[in-house]
Amino acid sequence: MSRKPESFYPKIKISMRKSTIIAVSIFIIAVIIGASILLLVINRPNPEITSHNGWKNGNTYYVEVTVKNNGASGWVKVYAQIDSAGQFEKQEARVYLENGESKPKTFLFNIDFPEGAIGQDLSYTTWAVAD
């Protein structure tokens, strides 16, 4: 049995309308999600270590770091790592910084270094990342 071609036209128009509505809705949702992700990426802290200093007191080594936020307000992770005579230790601290704000953070490392190791091959590294 054959159908009349006219019977298909109303269904196609309805289907096209629904398809257009669905396509526009998906596009709007995609734009909203994309904009939200972009804002999260753009509105992140941009930390910078502005100063650092290390010193020894007995078997404790101190690393003082000042971190400045050059981005949006938010949480920043500050790291300090000390290395000497094949030994190393890494510590981290989580700090909330407003835009343009700087804060000092002091890390204490209690490591039993071999005699004479302190000052000979001691090194420390500091860095910060947005959390």
C-alpha cells in the first residue's frame, strides 16, 4: 500500500521544529557550560614566590617563603623542599590569598643530616600553585 506524499509534510514540519528547539537548547546549554569552565580557569589565583630564605638552628632547618597572588582570590598551595647528602623532605601549606595579597609561610624541617652535610651540599626549593 502506498502513502500519499502529502501525509508526510505535517510530520516533517513538526519534527523540524522540535529538532530546531532541541538543537538551540543544546547550544545554549553548551555555551553556559563553556562559559562556566572558562570563568573557573580565568578566575584562578596566580601565585608567585616573591622571597625565600633558609637557615639552620640545631637539627632544624627553616625555609621562609613569601607568596604573592597576582590573580583572582583563592586557595594557593605553597611548597618547600630541602635536599642534603641524598636526603630530602617536601612540605606543603595551603593559604588563602586575596588578589594582590602577600603572606609569609615558614616551613620547619627536622632532619638528622650527616655531620658536616649542612652548608656543604644543602639546597632548598620553593614553589606555589593555584589549588
